[in-house]
Amino acid sequence: MSEQRFLEQQDIIIVKDLIKQVEINNGSLEILKSISFKVKQGQSIAIVGASGSGKSTLLGLLAGLDCVSSGEIWLDNAPLHQLNEEERTALRAQKVGFIFQSFLLLPALTALENILLPAQLAGTKRSEEKAQQLLVDVGLGHRGDHYPNQLSGGEQQRVAIARAFICQPQILFADEPTGNLDGDNSKRIEKLLFKLNEQHNTTLVLVTHDTVLAANCQRIINMSDGTIEEVTNSVKKEMSDVV
């Protein structure tokens, strides 16, 4: 995305003073501590940090998979923090795609049927045509009639990515999208994510330990002990030079 085009985009994610607490035996544990940031439409952003720093918790809250303890999350002007479970589900169906680290493909459905399912549930027009094209886009046009157990890990992840994009979400969240893949498949998935991000102007929010993937995002947010810090361009360049 050109710099001028990026500057013209609106803020599609706004987080204000976000706190997440969970109850434990002797009280409560604060996992996220008064986090605030904004993400523009079409931007790619990587969330990095050590295990247990709160990355996946933050991603789940942003996607409406969990409820905040306090604070605000706005997705495309919708107050996610004020919505009940049914309303969050409806919002996700309209605006959000999610790629899980474990793929979560349905074993009884073919690759094409797995991709089709969200579109069919949403009543998307020409859904089969779109699913077929996405299979081609992810390099699996010849594997549409194969079941998940007939596909490699990298192929399953590509099916999961195609499934996430079929309803053309405004925002795509991905939890360790290359975490279970070897080097070659990681590179393939990385290129695919950014290609689809560019084609559809989809906002891309990734949790990752993959320094190559993180360095290629427009922004990097580092999490530590439930707090965040924006990675500067100079540090980002150092990461890119290392990889």
C-alpha cells in the first residue's frame, strides 16, 4: 500500500484503556493492563512477545471471542465492548476472519466444502465460484475434492486462509499462522497473506513468533507482561536485516 493511500484510510480498530482480568484461587490476575492503540483500514500489524505476555488474549478480545474486563474496543465504529455474545457473533460474521494455529478444518468436508461453509452460512452470492477462485489463489485448485487428512499441514493452512477470506472480511486476525509449518511452507503462507491483504485491502492483525513475518508487517507491537510498546522503524529494520 502506498504511503498516501495508507494515510487516507480510517481507523478500523480503536482500543482504549483495555484491561483483561481472570479470577484465580486467591483473587484475580490482570493479563492485559490498560492497553490503547489504533489500526488503520488495510494496515498489516504483527503482535510479538514472549509466551504468556498476553498476545493471544489480546487477539481473542479484538476478534470478539472473549469479553473485556474494562475499557473499549471499536471495530469499524461498532462498540465491541458493549455487545452481547449474539451481537459479537453477528459482527464477526459481517466483518471478521480468523485463522487459528490448529487450522480447525472440518474433517468430513472436502477442501472446497470447508472454504464454502462460511459463505453458505452468510448467504453470499456466487459462493462456489469464489471458493474455486480462492483455491486457485492459494495454489490448491487441483485439491478441492481432497479431505483434510489427505492434505499436508501447509495445504491445510492454505485452505484455512482461503476459508477466512471467502466472505471478504474487513479485518483478518491470525494466531501464529506459520507456527506449525516448515520454512518453505512458512514463506508460501507469508506471501499469500500479504497478497490477499493487498488485493482486498484487508486489515491484517497477526500474533507471531516468526521474525520474518513480523518484519514484513507495516507495524510491530511488542507485548511484555500485559503491556504494549510500538516497535520503532529502526528496530524493525534491524529485525529485517537479521532475517
